[in-house]
Amino acid sequence: MAFPHFPDKHKNPAVLSPEEMLSRRGKNGKKQLRGASGAILCLQSQSLEYLTRKFVGKKAEGFTGTVVTLKKTGFRIAAARPQGLGAPGVAVILEELAASGIRSCIAVGVAGALQESIATGDFIIPTEAIRDEGTSHHYLASDCPASPSNELFHRLATALAERDLRHMAGRVWTTDAPYRETALEIARYQNDGVLAVDMEASAFLSVCFALNIEAVSALVAADSLTGGKWRPPAKDKTVNTSLKLIADAAVEVLAS
């Protein structure tokens, strides 16, 4: 059976638009975002909390998830947290952000390391995300790669380098079934040099491409699945510190 059932569906218009949904909720997305054109998609709650505190977040109403505009960026940047886990929530909030004027986005999240050389807290910028989730295939043909925007990728990499934050760039594997990550798959991806596994990157990059949003994903290594065995983060504090550092770099990139 082909997936999705109508393989060319991404070429056809949808019946329901995000503009209609925002309007039904009595909200105008562009007014709510105060003219912001860039957004940081926070895949962990602590990232949104950090940005809200540091840059004085003002809540925007009507979105599926939590969205704030950041006063200390002159309201040029919004920070958003999807509702629920994984790819579907990412797609929904991206649709609403795009309809509200967002034209560039950096996703900040965590991933499970697949290589022994990757330690807790290390930074990973995906050059491509393997599309092993369902959502992205409704936006792009299944043979299209999920890749970042070249300019935004290089700007983020440069921002990290200027802060003396070492990062790795390479492929990651995205799945929406975290309790079905098998030892066979892990061994294959590890042997292929895939850096990490997450739940959102391929959908994030694919949906952004389909919506004409410049995008790059920034991941922090948390747990590890090397050798086909799960190991939790060595130190949660290390992960949280890295999430703050990558969020600061993302603000700098989007504000420049």
C-alpha cells in the first residue's frame, strides 16, 4: 500500500486553511505576532520558558500551542511550543505561524545520540533528516529530502563557531514511534553514519519547505542509543545549559 494513499496529494490545495481556523477563533495571526517574521520553535518546554524570561515574551492568542512574541527583539521574533509530541503538532503550529507572517524558523530540540563520539550536551545541526514519520509525506513527495535552508544553516553554524560552541553536522533519523526504535534499525543507521534520532526534524524541515519558510533544525544530544541500548542523559543540567546556548544563538541569527 502506498503512503500516503494519494501519493500526489501535496500538489493539491487543502480544504481547511490555518487562516480560517485562526479567524474562527476570533484572532488575526499577523496582529497577534506584531509583525514578527522569524520564529524559534521550542520542542522542549524549558526552551520556551527561558526565552520568555530572558526576552520578555508577550503571549499571542489563538494558536494551537503556545506562542509568544519577544519584546527585547523589538517583537521581530516569536517563540512557539507545539501542542503535543512529534511531527503532527509541529506541522499544525508551523501552518499557523506561516499564515501569520513567519518567513524563517529555527527549531530547537533534543535528540538521542547514535554515535559513540557524541556526548550529552553536544550540538547537532542536521544536513538532512531521514523521513521515517508520517506527517512530512503529506507535504512533500516521499522521494524529496528533508533538508535545511543553506543560508540559515550556515548562519547558525557561524553563530555557534563564534561562540566557541563545537557542533556536528550530518544526517539524523526522525521517527514518530519512539517506543519502536529497534536494535536492527539503530545498528543500520549507526553504521551509515547517522548522528542521532529525534521525533520532529524531518517533518519540521519538510513542512517549512512546503510553506516557503527558511528553516534549520538545531539539536542537543540528550540520551543515547548506541549499541542498541538506551541510556538516559548523563546530566540533565548539561542538556538544559546547551538548550539555553542554542536558543541564544538562534535569537542572534534571526535578529541579524
